Amino acid sequence: MFNLLKRKAIVAVITFFISLISFGNIFRSAIAGLGNTFMMILLVGIVSGATLSIAIDYIVKNSFRYVFIFRFTLYIVIAFLMNHIFLRSSSWEIFLYFILPVAMLYFLVDEFVRRRLS
């Protein structure tokens, strides 16, 4: 259990910084305060995603042949659910464009770290 939490913490930090570097440039010249809002939403999204990622790991547990595809599908579905839960206001719809890439990035980093630590 400790190794799982350690791996998820490493993945969350790596994903946060890669996303911040990648998408932060978009908000550099944006309206004042929007970059901070993006950073807060990104942080909440990654922490929530890490929690849900632990649940996905317990659901899947290498129990069948297509684990990689099933896990990837769950990440994408949860990304869209997080969009509808956290971003109900129509003025924040721009963040929908960042939720899916961040979820995919989190998945790829998680798989990379999982294979490195195995």
C-alpha cells in the first residue's frame, strides 16, 4: 500500500509540473488571476485524479487481458466526469480542453513509473 501511495505521489508531482510548464505559457499573457485559477484547478484535478487512480488500480488489479485499455478508458471517463463536477459554470468551459490532456498525461506518467518501479 505504501509503494502505491508513493508512486501516486511521484506521478502527481511529475504531472503537475509538466502540465504547469506545458499549459502555463498559454495563461502567461492572459487576464490577471486566470493563471492562478488554472493552477488551483490543475492541483485539485490532479489530487482528485490521484485518488481516483488508486481506486482504478484496485478495480483493475491485472485481472484480465486488456488491462491497459480498460485503465485508459477509465481515466478518460473520469476526466469527463470531473469536468462536469468541478466546472459547472459555462465561463470555465475552456478548462475542458485541458482536462483530457492532463488525464492522458497522468495515465502515461503513471504507466511509465509503474513499469520503472516494477
